[in-house]
Amino acid sequence: MSGNHRLCPASHAGVLDHPIRRLLQSPSRLLGPFIRPGDTVLDIGAGSGFFTRPMARMVGEKGLVIAVDLQEEMLAMLRERAKNEGVISRIRVHRALPGTLDLSGKGIADFALAFYVVHEMPDAARFFAEVAVLLRPGGKMLVVEPTFEVGAAEFAGMLQTAMAAGFTAGKGPRVLFGRTAVLEKRG
């Protein structure tokens, strides 16, 4: 099901962080309903920080964003942009390993974002199981997958895999060129 899609290279970071994208996929509109000041949130597949930096503003001075990516080049861009915007103190940058998020801790996060990333995972079952451990009971994850990469049947399969890992699945917000779901960790 997953893992048959290629990883978005760091050379595409300019497209990922383009101002027009902010209009089409507004971080405040998409994430505002899920993030509160003081929250700890995960940005999985953070890339150059398109969502990480707005999330850092949403969690405020007492919150934390754990920005996870496999590519050090993306994380370096994220660090630089977050420093320039004055939000680096609210962000913990973490480099994942191939096939695993490699994060420790149980119930550390209130919310997780997986935007255009699950289809890049070599093992979706392992991915959802790892996130389930990291989320507090009742914690939510917004999953968004690109329609040009992930068909309806593949997305439905992803949701079934997530439910087997301990989530319930509900309708997500509208995203242009995206299939969405809000997953909630069962208590």
C-alpha cells in the first residue's frame, strides 16, 4: 500500500514553501481547530517548515513543535527559517531514520500532522503504530494525502491501517488536491 512513492527531495523546498501555497493550504485555517497554546504537536515530514513555523506561533511560548524529517537538508532550511522568524525556541528538530520516526516517549503529543507524507512511508502500519504511542489518549492527527499520488482506494486502505493501530477516523477539512481525514487516538 505505502512506500511505492518517492520522497520529495530537498531541491523542491522552494515549491513547498511558496507564498501561493499559503493561500491554497492555509496553515491557520487547516490547523487552527486542532492546536491550542501550550500544546505539544508533531509535524511529521516537516520539510522546510511550511507548517512547522505557523504551528510554533499557535502553540505559543509554553508549547512545543517537534519537527520530524528524514532529510537533514530540509531540517537545516527549517532551522534557518524558524530562527529568522523568531520561533526556533518553540521547535525541536528531529531527524527520523529510514522506516521509523525514531522518537521516544509515550503520550507526549496533543496533535500530529502528516501532510503528504504517509504515502512515502515504507510501512504505514508501523508509522501509525508509532504515532499512536506518541499521542495522548484523545489526541488527534490530521492526515492529508495528495490526490495526484494517492487514489481513493489507497487512501481508504491507509485509514483502515490507522484504525487497526488504535485510531478512529473522521472527515478532515477540505484541502485542494488533497484527501483528508482526522484520526483520533482511542482512549
